[in-house]
Amino acid sequence: MKISKSLIGIIAAVVIIGAWAASAYNGMVGVQEDATTALANVQSAYQRRADLIPNLVETVKGYAAHEKETLEGVVNARSKATQVTLDPENMTPEKLQEFQKAQGELGAALGRLIAISENYPDLKANENFRDLQVQLEGTENRINEARNKFNAAVQQYNVVIRSFPKNILAGMFGFDKMAKFEAEAGAEKAPQVKF
């Protein structure tokens, strides 16, 4: 039995296309996993901040008990922020925006709580309060770094799945474009500092 050259050519073409498709698919899975891991790191950084807040609130409570409204605001914002979670499988721009809004409200509440320390010199001098402030500052830096790494991973993922010819495979296998973290509304304006 003799195999024709055209049949060998067709088989070779199918093998080459199949190998390319497998390699492209595996590459898309890899960059998608990088992006979802980066998202998990963002959530971990936010969780660290949420875990520090009860200690900070308790420390401030001892010095500024009559600042009840601010303390309750922080506790409520923390509760709301920890209820909004992101699922990498079903992450939409709207869900990401909701997550960012809840985290932004928590950040604003923390800012008001830290501002209280200016009115209480004993609190400002308290070692526990200073340590918690340093930890929160470090956590905010980690959050920013984690968001930046997530955005870079999402950019790489989006470029891979939107580039021709991988975009054809991406569409066939359900690789959807992912949303990035964006600045909060009004972040482009410098805050006014008044004394």
C-alpha cells in the first residue's frame, strides 16, 4: 500500500496545526493562571488590612471612646469590604468596581480613624498604635504593589488572548478579556490640606 505525498502533506499539516493549537492553549492557560494568582495576592493584601483593623479600633477605643461614630464607621466599612469578594471565574468589570468601591470606603474610614490620633497626643505616643500605623502603611504599600502586579498580569493575558490567531482559539475555549484595577473616582485631584 502506497501513501501519496498529498496525504502525507495533509497529515503533517494537521499535526503541525494541532501542536500549535495545544501550545497556544497551554500558553493562554498559563497567562490566565498568572492573572488569577495576582488577583488572589491582591485579595490577600486586602485581607491583611482587614485583619489589622480590629486591633487598631480597640487601641483607639481606649483613648477616644467618645469618637464612637468614627469607630463604628471603620467597623461597618470593614464588614462591607470583607463581604465583597472576587471570583476569577466570573469576574466582571462591574464586580471589580464594586470590590474597589468597598475597599475605597474602608480606606477612607481608616483615614478618618488615623486623623483622630492628631487630637489625642497620648494615643499618638502609644506604642501599639504606632506599630499598627506602621503595619497599615506597609499593608497599603503591599496592596498597591499587588494591584500593579495584577494589572500587569491582566495586560499580558489580554494581549495574548486578543492577538491573532490566538484570539480564534480564545473565543472557542472561552478565554474572556479581564478587567484591571483602576483609580477611584476623583483620585486625579490632589487632596487639599488645610491647617
